[in-house]
Amino acid sequence: MNLFAEAIAWLTDPDQYAGPSAIPIRIGEHLFYTFLSVLIAAVIAIPLGYFIGHTGKGREIAIGISGAARALPSFGLILLLVLLIGVTQKPLAAFIAFVLLGIPSILAGAYSGLEAIDRRVIDSARAVGMTEWQILWKVEIPLGLPLLIGGIRSAALQIVATVTLAAYIGLGGLGLYIIKGLALRQFDQMLGAALVVVALALIIDGLFALLQRIIVPRGVAAGRTSDTRTRSTRPRAGAEISANQ
């Protein structure tokens, strides 16, 4: 029996779905760390990104900080925060690390979504007497939703993969199977857990793609389709890449 078949056998073993270390419990821990971290990162990054995108202030600083944050090694950041905050505050250190890793993608998605809007649309809104708040809420935020959701989607994928490392500091999650499997040389367990992490990432990516299709206003989606058919895609592609990096 090859390793892949052994991993499937491990995943379908009824013993893996009973007890305190059951696979559903580990999946719940993994998703809890992921979604809470994405939520906190979004609360921090979206208002900041909208401020930068609407006013144009602090853009260079945001780009610099986002670029530097993306260069941080995930495992090294978790260990550094555990050492700085204290070994008794491991969950807090892990959450801070996950949030820091999620902020750059969401921040880029928020401000690039507003910057990608045609300036003539903003000028038209001002010309009809809309206030700055009305322009932000009724024009810029709806038109910037596609890139914002793309940024949240990218952050969620990065965090769900990084949460696997939480097992190294004893926080559980699906990474615990990989850590224990490595120590005991149970490679079927390691591969089985890795397959579950990949499946979670694909499911989350699919859900965000569906969410993007559902909540983006119909007029915005139609406008994007029209732009794609009638204009060069270079400017928009550049903005989307910056949001997903």
C-alpha cells in the first residue's frame, strides 16, 4: 500500500473521529484560529485602507509596511512573539502573528480598490453635491468591493496555511497531527492531516469566490465585465495583483 492510500485509510479510520483528539475537533480549532484572525485583521486594515484610498495620505508608508510585513517568516514571527510576550501567553502571541500576516493583503485590497476607481466617477459624485462621506459609502466602497474581497480571500488562505504552525507551540489544530506524526514517523498521519489542510484552503477559497459573486453589486460586476471586453486589462490586472500579493 503506498503512502497516499495509507493516508486515505488513516482519514477514514473511525478511531480518528472519536475522543478529544478527533479530526473534527482539530478542524474546529484550525478554523477558529483562522476566522478570528481574519476578522481582527479586517477590523484593523479595512478602515485604514479606506482612509488611505480616499484621501491618498500615507500611501507610501502603507506600501512600505505591507511589503515588509509580507517578508516576515511566519514561524520565526510566532516564536519571536512567544518569547517577547511570554510562554504563558502563547495563544495571544499566535493570534498577533496571524493578524500581522493577514493585515497586508486586506490593507492592499482596501486602498487599491478605491484607487482603481475612475476619477471621473468621483468628480461626478462631487459635482452633484455629494459629501465626502456619501462619496465613500455610496460610490467608493461598492465599487471597491471586488478588490477588497480579493484581499480578504488572500489573507484567509495565508492564515489557514500558517495556523498549521500553531501546533509547534502547543495550540492544537491540524498541525498537531503533523508534529506528532513527525516525531513518531507516522507518515500516513502527516499526509492525511496535510490533505485536510489543503481541502480546508480550497473550501475557503471557493466560499470567498462565491461570496465575491453574491455581494458585489450587479452593476459593478456588469461594469467589470464590460471593461474586460472593451478595454485593455493592464491597469486593473496590476491592481488585482497588488491586492492578492
